[in-house]
Amino acid sequence: MLYGRHKGRRIAVYVPEDLVAQMRRSLDNGRVLQELLQAAAPRYIKTVEAGESAQEQEELSDVGSEGRANQFCRLGIAAAKWWTKSEPE
């Protein structure tokens, strides 16, 4: 069983025995990704605020807050790709 919360209510989802190992790996990878994003977020925010280069500043000025969120999501995707490449099988 996989337990969690959705809209404040506790839920349980049955996970078939043959998927348990894959589900555990997925959850572990999600936790690692979350840690990577939390570690990268302050550096990313500093970079955005400081505007390391005029080109970055121009790109960000043309992009609204939604675009900045998309840029942060791409950072997370890149971290996930990096992690899956470096993860031992």
C-alpha cells in the first residue's frame, strides 16, 4: 500500500507486488530531485536577481513570472536527467 494525503485527506493506493521495487525507486528519485531543486533554488534566484549578464537580463525581462517558473521547471528536468544518468543500475 502507498499512503499519502490529497486535499488534506489521507488516501491509500494498492501497489501490486511486482511494482513495489519500481515504485520505491521512483519515490527515492523524487526525494533526491526535490533535494536537488531545493539546493539549486537559492543559487537560481540569486542569479536571476543579480542578472549575471545583460543577455540573461534581457531574456528574463521578456518573460513574465510564468516564464520564470518554466525556466525553473527546466532546471528540475535537467537535474533529473543528470541524476538518472549518474544513478547506478
